[in-house]
Amino acid sequence: MAGEAVSRVLKRSINIGGHKTSISLEDEFWNCLKEIAGERGISLGAMIEGIDGGRKHANVSSAIRLFVLGVYRDQLASWGRH
């Protein structure tokens, strides 16, 4: 599949509520999560703890992807494009 962008999935060690764990996320999702945390004026750790506390999915990595997708979907909807 020549010409397609390849996104690396990296395993990252994080601390959630005092417990060490790891998540596997593509660079794009990780960078977007950092951007969202910065825009909201909170730490990346606090952002991840909030996502983890409210997740309805089996793993944190999936919850983070869906959170990032939701933020950008909401942004598009606020611009009148959904």
C-alpha cells in the first residue's frame, strides 16, 4: 500500500491514581491528547485520570482514543459541521 501514512503505536508508561500502567497509543492520538490538556490548562496525568475514571470501555487506550475523537467531533459540531 504505497503512499499511505503509517502511524506508530507506542507503549507509554503512565501513573493513574498512584498505579503504574501502560497504554498503547498512536502518536497522533497522544499528541492530540497533550494538546487538549494544554488547551484546558490541566496536566496530561490529570486528563488521563479523568478519562480513566469515566470510561465505559475495557481499556484506557480505547477510552483515550474515543475521548479525543469526541472532542474533535464536538468541535466540528460547534462549527456547524457534523
